[in-house]
Amino acid sequence: MLNQIVLVGRIKEIKENKKNKYVVMTLAIPQTFKNVDGEYDTNFIDIKMFGGIAESTKECCKIGDIVGAKGRVQKLENDKQLNIIAERVTFLSSKAPRKEDE
């Protein structure tokens, strides 16, 4: 049996849940095909992270960075939906700062 997922996308949001001690990163991942209007849709996928992975992602990444996440799909206790749990996050590229940000 195999339960493994690999996602690569641009970070849209990073939220910390201090009560339950995890971080949720939302990745924007464009579809590889066009919709009926001839445009590429984007999927927004939430990825939960715990421990050191959560801490380093929260500290090192910002909105717009491209990351790769390898993990598993899991139904957590008391949760009605499936979750993607990151086991590894790879920082692929950082969005270049705009002139106003410097």
C-alpha cells in the first residue's frame, strides 16, 4: 500500500493554529489544462504541517514563494475531511522583492 502525495505550487497563505500546534500552508496550483473559457483554473490546496517542518516553513517562507510539499493524505481524529499532512517541504524559489519592499 502507498499513501504519498507530492505538490508544487506558490504559497498563497500561511496560518498558525497555536491551540492545536500546527501550521496550514495554502498552495496555489494551476491546472495543466484550460477550462471551457480557454483559461487555466487554479486549485488552492491546504497542507497541514507539524513540529520542525511547520516552524521552518513559517520562518523561512513568505507569500508568493514556490515550494514543493511531500506528504500523505490522512483523516485526522475529530475531523470530517481528508487532510494533506506534509512530511517534507522543499523551498524551490523565493519571489523577488518589489522596489517598494526594499
